[in-house]
Amino acid sequence: MANFTFELVSPEKLLFSGAVKTVDVPGSEGDFGVGAGHAPFIATLRAGILTIHGEGAPKRLFVRGGFAEVNAGGLTVLAERATPLEEINLDAVRQLIKDAEEDLADARSDDARQRADYHLSDLKQVLDVLTQAGVSSH
């Protein structure tokens, strides 16, 4: 199987750049795999697990928000957040959920309640994705 160029970029840094065999991407319209010679397209990301298949063991990262672009040069994923699974602590995510539940309970205005509710549902989605991916507590 031929290799192609893949880059994963978050606002903080370039997380990966190199030749890979395939990449599995969590798209908002469904997960998709990209290999060498894939047809060009652009897709938005959903919260999920991006898997890079290259040399050695696959690399798995949690990604949230952003988009993926496939073109003649390869695949570029621009993610709002991207974190290697081994760096994620489920207990920390659970604590963030508890904090968000308290923020929602303490919210005084409709605007504050709406923001807190959105944040809470976002964190619960993150926890669901990570749990389904088999991420364990540290």
C-alpha cells in the first residue's frame, strides 16, 4: 500500500506530519478512511478518535472540532483540539463534568444557563467518546 502525506494541526501546534498508509477520521457525517490517491474533499470533524496507520503501532488521538481536507498533496486535519489518548485522564474529565454541573446549578441568567448547559453536554459527549474508545482512568 502506497504512503501519502498527512498533517494534523491544532491551534497550539503541529501534532503530526509525515508519510502514512491510512488515516481513520471521525467526520460529522460519519467516519471515513483516507489512503493514497483518495478523491479530494472537505469534511467537518465530530468529537472522536482519529487513528493514524503508518509504521509501527497505530497512533490514536482524541479530536474535537475542525475539518479535514483531502487534496493532491495528501490529508490535512485542522482540529480545534487534538490530544493523544495516552495523555487523557478520564478522572479529570469526570471532574470537569462535576464542575460544569455545579456551574449550571449556579447559573442565574438564561444566557449563563445556556452556556453552562452547552459546556456540560459537550463534556459528556467527550466522556462518551473516550469511554467507547476504551480509554481508562490513570
